[in-house]
Amino acid sequence: MSGEGVGTDYQPAKAKKKWGQKPNNWIRSATLLFVILYTAITYCLLRFNQQTTIGDQRAWLAPLGIEFEVGQADPDAVGKPVAFVIHYENTGKSPALDFGDNETFSYIDAKAFTPVVQPKPGGLVEQITSPVEMTALGKSNPACGKVHPIDGGLAIFPTVMPPALHRSRPLQTHPRSIIAGDATLIIYGCFAYRSFSEIRITAFCYYAERTPDREFKYWPLKPCPNGGNYAE
């Protein structure tokens, strides 16, 4: 059998191009990468804008001050209740929902109070007392450990001054030690509420400034300067 003419129409098979050498594959890959990056960036921007909007429009509860109930008698024994009034408001732009609160008494050695010089306008200075033990408190507030929003609780609106909270707590130390200046009464408080479905906390701390020429119930309650006050 002659071999002439065999394979005269034969052409070698073309070498297959590798995946990366095909232009269409590069275009598909680049398009897919672009879509993934665009989606991720868009999501991050939306989340950022959402958090910014919530931060701008959320409720913010803030204490305005605390005072002792004037109508009560001065305490004369351990365990006697001491009544006080908390004034507060919503400084935010939306209602604070499911409001709950908790307050507790604490005491520190009066020796922990040291003179602090506070500048005043005109070059004058005022010597005040400050609880130095509170410098390490930071975001520590014992009242916040037992507070949570109350389902169906008060709704505190930003344009309406809410009613003051009337609270009472028993003394755990003899009032004579407070009145004599051996111990200092601390009032820790905490608000819990919901804003945009998130639980928010406002912690506050006040101490009774000893004023020997007044009855105990007239002593001023001042914000703790170095700890126990924060909001989140």
C-alpha cells in the first residue's frame, strides 16, 4: 500500500490558549472584581451614613442635678431612708423609650477629699474639695449593674421637660459620721433606655458637700468631678 497522498489534508491541531490568555476571561475577572469592590464600598458607606444619622438623631438623657427632699427630717440612724430628687432631660432629637433607672448610695472616707484650687474669672481662685479617690473610677458606676430598659416604660421626649424622679434609699452608715465630716455620701445613678432599638446608658455620680452651717437636707449635691459620669 503506497504511502503517497496519506495525510495531504492533515493540519496539526492548534495549541489551546491558557485560561489567562483569553481576553474574555480577563474582562470577566476584572468586571467581577469591580462589582465586589463596588458592593463592599457601597455597603460601608451606607453603614457609615446610617450610624452617622443615628448618632445625630438619637436620644440623649442627661441629669440636670440632684437635691435632697427638703420636707424630710434629717436622718438619725442607720437604715433610715434619705429622699432625693433627680432632674433630667432628653437633649437629643428623638424619644428615649422604655426608660428605667437605678440609684444607690456609697460612702468614702472624708480624708479622701483634698483641697483643689479652681481658677475663676478675673484672676481669682476658689478652693473646693474634690474626691481624689474618684480619679480612678473612669466608667465605673455600680448603679449601672442593676438597670435595664423597662418594656413599656416611660417615653422621654426631647421637647418636653420630664417630671422629676423622686427616689429614696436607706443609709448604710450612721448619719452622724456624715454630718460630722468623717464620711462623704455618694449617690450613684444610672438611666437605661432605647433609642433606634439600641440600649443606651447614662451614668451619673453626685456627692454631698458638707456644709456645717446648714441642716443635712440642705447640703448641696455636686457632680463627682473625676468619675462615674458617662453616656453611651
